[in-house]
Amino acid sequence: MFPKWFSEWNAKNPTDIYKPAIIVGVAGSAVFLAALFVSWGQPLATDSMQTGPRGTGMKVAKFELELDKPDPTIEDYYTDEPFIPEEGEELAGDIYENVQVLGDLTDANFNRLMNAMTQWVAPEQGCAYCHSGADDGEYADDDLYTKVVARSMIQMTQNINENWDGHVNAVEVVGVNCYTCHRGENVPSDIWFRIDPVNENTSGWSAVQNRATAQSQFTSLPSDALEQYLLNYETIAVHDLESRVQNEPGDPTWQHTERTFSLMNYFSNSLGRNCVFCHNSRAFYDGAQVTPQWATASLGIQMVQELNNDYLVPLEGVYPPERLGPLHADAPKAACKTCHKGYQRPLQGTNVITDWPELATSGPPVYE
Ligand code: HEC
Ligand code: HEC
Ligand code: HEC
Ligand code: HEC
């Protein structure tokens, strides 16, 4: 195949071709892979969102693949634009017999909202879920508990949008409607009940700790954090620069610390974000070093306390027994995850309020 002179020369001058071949091979593959990365992009690229001041490393890193993953319930979200009322149109309060909250709506908007509430809360059961006489066109009765609960829910939703604007519209107009919590289910996911003592045979501190429950985020931390902080108005303050050796009266104990950590784990899991989304982890105690999200979260704590105490707990006597808590027969309660469902913003920031002026205020709705 080669000329004779070459074969002769080659036989006289034996050379190790393996080393150069390996070098060429390795270098060639590296160039090839580098070319792939440049042309197709890094398959496991990360992106990060800055949360604190520049240079402090306060950022939340995520794989891009994950960041882009849409919340699957967004696709099923139902909405419908409002009808702008005409001059002198008759209102629901005059047309119907038993309208206590939505009296200022025109008939078209009233029915538009009834239809949407059905899509958001009871798409399978339809109007009959709240109206026993739906088949006979009879809607005035309050005989079903679901209707009585729904009326309170409408008031609660109006209150959230009207008075907790600093939370639910913190970044841009997003707001809250029935779908934010319910997502097409009669009973929203991620509700909670009182479960302390976790074990009836023990009492005291051990009764709430060292048992993996959903409320301890399946850790050995206390299971009563939501109850103490998001229902009972217990103060969240455990961290400062003072020595605790003296243990002055009123000083927080390690139990408070663990309960706080339990709550903070719940926050992180509710939003799918870690601690530095809200804190500068070098100074948890210092309100001057937090991120803007901390302030939004802080309002969120007060909002949840109000939703539970003013709207959800008072419904206890209205629910049938099977809807009440397993240990204390208490009313179902809400917290961060009931709206957020593991995302930084519920429905990833989908605006759910602009189409529903009826749910944005407790007064007469403003259409434009
Ligand atoms: C999730 C519960 C729920 C569902 C589902 C629901 N409604 Fe209602 N409905 C209510 C509540 C609560 C009221 C009372 C509102 C008030 O007091 O302001 C009401 C009142 C009414 C009234 C006024 C009755 C009267 O004479 O006082 C009509 C009409 C009505 N609904 C029709 C419908 C129709 C039609 C559907 C199905 C498309 C429907 N509703 C689905 C909760 C519901
Ligand atoms: C009633 C529903 C609801 C509840 C309950 C709720 N949130 Fe929110 N939260 C929202 C909405 C809606 C937004 C989006 C605001 C926006 O994007 O303008 C939001 C935004 C936030 C943000 C800001 C996110 C950002 O990108 O800046 C933080 C932080 C937050 N919530 C924390 C919490 C915490 C902590 C709790 C529990 C103590 C909580 N939320 C409870 C509805 C809720
Ligand atoms: C902040 C979250 C939240 C919002 C917003 C919300 N709900 Fe609820 N809803 C709950 C919780 C918590 C329960 C109690 C769950 C249970 O019944 O076991 C509930 C229960 C209900 C029930 C009783 C269901 C059953 O089968 O027991 C109805 C009906 C209902 N909601 C209607 C509505 C309507 C209509 C809206 C909008 C106007 C709405 N909800 C908005 C949290 C919410
Ligand atoms: C969504 C925002 C948010 C996230 C995420 C979060 N925190 Fe917090 N954290 C807060 C807020 C708001 C407070 C203050 C509550 C108050 O004072 O009422 C707080 C309070 C604390 C405190 C008590 C501070 C004091 O003054 O004693 C500690 C400790 C703490 N967080 C640790 C953590 C840890 C650890 C994580 C991660 C597992 C975490 N936090 C995640 C918002 C958050």
C-alpha cells in the first residue's frame, strides 16, 4: 500500500505512535465537547436570582430546567372578562331572594361569578354542590353547608385582596381568588389541623417533638409551629447577640428555637426557596439585613393569622364532622402553602384578580 522506500524507512525507524495518538484523541474529544457546549448550551445550566445587596452572595440558585417548569395547574385556570354594567341595570340584591354579600353585582356578573366559582371549586359536581335545588332552578336555600362556607369564603377573598394588597400584589398585580387555594378541588391541598400532642400517652414538650409529621416537615422538629405562630400569635424572636447563659425570665428557650426552625422550614418548603431568599444568613436576628421578600413574608404571617382566626376557625360549627381535624375536631386552617403550593408566587404570578373586581373589594365592584 505504501511505497517501498517508506516501508523500509519505517522498519528502520520504529516509533511509538500510541502516546501521540492518545494525546490527539483526548485533545480532539475535548475540542469536540467544548464545541457541543458552545453550540447547544450547557445541559444543566443554573440561573440565580439576586435577593440581597451585590457582593454578599445572597442569591437563590436553581437549575434552569427547573425554573422553566410551569405549575401544571395554570393550564386549567378558568377566567372570564367582566360585563361592564349599563346605566340603571338591576342588581342581584334586588333580583334574588337571599343574596347577602354579592348584592351590588349586575345579573350578568353575578352569574358569571357563580359559573367561575363552580369551575374553581366544584367543576365535577356543578351548581348542585352548593345549591340542593339546582335541578329545579331553586337557588335561595342555605340548606347545604357548602353554600354557607362559600359565602364566608367570598368575604375572606375580598378581605385578602382589599386589605392585604401589600402581600398579594407585592411585586405586580396578582391577587387571590378561589382557584389560588382550591385549584379545582372541593378541599384545597395543604390545609392543616392541630395535632399536638402528637402522641396521647405523653405530655409536655416530648409530645410535639421527635415525630415525623407533615407539620414538622417530616423532621424531628416540633409539630406545633403553625399552631403557635400562625394561629396563636406567638412571637417569633429567638436570635440576638446576647449570651443566654443567665437564662433571664422571658428569654426564649431552645424549644422556641426549634419551633422557629420548624416554621422556617415550612416557609422554605411552601415557597420552594431556601433561607437566603428572605434572610442574610449571617444575621437572622437583624431586621436591617433582610431582603424585600422578608417584609412580604412578614405581612404574610399577619395575614394568615387573620384568615385563620377571623374566617376559617369560626366555620367550625358549619362543617360536617368528616371535615374536622382528626385529633381535636377543629376547623381546617390555611397557611402559606395553601396558596403558594411550593412556588415562589402562587400560580407563578398569574394575575387572577383583574377579571374579578367582585372579589377585589367588599364594597360595590369597580368595572373599567
Ligand atoms: C361554591 C358554592 C357555589 C356554587 C358552586 C354555586 N353557587 Fe350560587 N350561590 C352561592 C352563594 C354563597 C350564594 C349567596 C351569595 C350571597 O349571599 O351574596 C349563591 C347564590 C346564588 C343565587 C341567588 C339565589 C337567591 O335567590 O338568593 C343564584 C341564582 C345562584 N347562586 C346560581 C348559581 C348557579 C346557576 C350556579 C352554577 C353555575 C351556582 N350558583 C353555583 C354559592 C355557590
Ligand atoms: C391568600 C394566599 C396567600 C397566602 C396564605 C400567603 N401568600 Fe405569599 N403571596 C401570595 C401572592 C398572590 C403573592 C404574589 C404577589 C405578587 O407577585 O405581586 C405572594 C407573594 C409572596 C412573597 C413575595 C415573592 C416575591 O417574588 O417577591 C413572599 C416572600 C411570600 N408571598 C411569602 C409568604 C409566606 C411566608 C406566607 C405564610 C406566612 C404566605 N406568603 C402566605 C399569596 C399568599
Ligand atoms: C386562602 C385559601 C382559600 C381561598 C382563597 C378560598 N378558600 Fe374555600 N376553603 C379553604 C379552606 C382552608 C377550606 C376548608 C377545607 C374543608 O372544607 O375541609 C375551604 C373550604 C371551602 C368549601 C367547602 C368545601 C367542602 O367540601 O368542605 C367551599 C364550598 C369553598 N371553600 C368555596 C370557596 C369559594 C367559592 C372561594 C372563592 C370565593 C374560596 N373557597 C376561596 C381555603 C380557601
Ligand atoms: C419567605 C421568607 C422566609 C424564609 C424562606 C425563611 N425565613 Fe426565617 N423569618 C422570616 C420572617 C418574616 C421572620 C420574622 C418573623 C417575625 O419576626 O414575626 C423570620 C424569622 C427567623 C428567625 C428568628 C429571628 C429572630 O429575630 O429571632 C430565624 C432564626 C430564622 N427566621 C431562620 C430561618 C432559617 C434557618 C430559614 C431557612 C430554613 C428561614 N428562616 C427561612 C422569613 C423567612
